[in-house]
Amino acid sequence: MKVNIDKTTWSFSKLNTYRNCPYSWYDIYINKAERLQNAFSQYGILVHELLEKYALGKIDDKNEYFSTWELGLMLDDLYDEYVTEKFPYNKYKDLSVSYREQANSFFENIEENEVVAGIESEKYEILGVEHSFTFPIKDNNSDRIWDCRGFIDLVLRDKKDNKIIIVDHKSKSIKTNKKGEPNKKDIEDAYRQMSMYAIPIKELYGEYPKEIWINAFKIQTVFKREFLEEYAEEALSWALEIIHEIENDKEFFKTPDSFFC
């Protein structure tokens, strides 16, 4: 049975859920199935909130300022409070131990993180933290318009050239090879999301960002891509293609990948 999506407000996450598993999309957004907490999301929320507190304290006197070393202490204090679910079994390692160790290592070495180091040295000006927005996705073939909602973790301005950089703190694992090169699908998904979100950045600041940064804190690496307008156009085409697939889907089958379905 087809679903009516005329009044749907989209997000990258909602679109990507369908791409990964149509059945899961239907269950979550049509059946309104309860979305259960899991250790991975709880871990990501905690690290995001700590980085958000740090950035907000830098730009607004109304927010308490936390030094970089204090963030590590806060991690220790809050970890068990936030990460309450069990990590799934992994035959190669204990994920509960490895994730905790990776979080500790990130905050112990946080001043080496390129995003934080640039802020600390005042190389970058913080323009926005957890910047939320809604922007239109227009289908030129039918003149229909959908709203799309999103968040950008950090918007920076490079003081050297006055250009904008948008940063996504990525908790999802981005696999790398022995050379440190990221898995193509993982990194392209991350870049596509931020390329979509570059559109409201232009509306707000009158220009596209010069670069997209993916702050993959789990592996303590910042991946960068020079932004080109064609990336935003590709991301919108990707979004419209999925919207059309959803609109015409009658079955919403599960994919073979049990992780998503």
C-alpha cells in the first residue's frame, strides 16, 4: 500500500533510513514504532553534548566555560549516566571497553584535534553551535516542495580568508584502510549530508562553505573536503530520488542487512 508523504518534513536521517531498509522506514515513520535506545547512540549523544558545551562556552558568557581538560573529567563523571544500554556482542573485542577507551583517548588528546586546536588558537571564529534550520527541497518536474530539517554541529569562519567551514561531529564509525583512507561509502554518506546542509548556510550567510569537515572523534581523525556547488545539487537529486521511491513503494521490504532491518 502506498503512503501519503505530501506533508512530510524530511531529514537526511529519515531519507537514509529508507535507503538502508524500507521496512525500517515504514515501521518507524508510518507505524510509529518505538525507537529504542542503544549504546551506540547514547555514546554519540554524550560526546556531542560535551563538544557542544565546550563550543558554547567559547562564544557566550551566559554559558559556563569548560576548559579542554575539564571535558575529560566530565566524560568520566557522565559516561555511566548516559551510556546505560549494553553494547552488542562482538567476537573480536569487548565493545563496552573499546568505546570507553576511545572516548577517554579522544578527550585526553583533544587539544590535538584540529577543530578544537583551531578554536583554542583563535584561528577560527565560531559562528554557530548546533545550528538548526529548515530548507525547501523542490521537485522541478512537478513543482512540489517539501521541507527538510537538519542540524550542523559547528559553523566556523576561517579568520585567514574569512571563509566558512561546516563541521559534523561524527560518532558513527568510519572505516579506514591501512593508509588511513576512509571507506568510500562511509565518507560519502557523511559528505552528502553536509552538502545538503550547505544550502541553508548560503541562505543565512550569503555564501556556501569553503570546506566540509567530518570530525570522526571515535578514530580521532578529521576528514576534509573542499565544497563545490555541484555537491549540493547531487545531494538534492539523491534526496528527490529517495522521496520518489518512497512515494511509489507498495511493499517496503526488508533488506538482507540485519543491522539496519
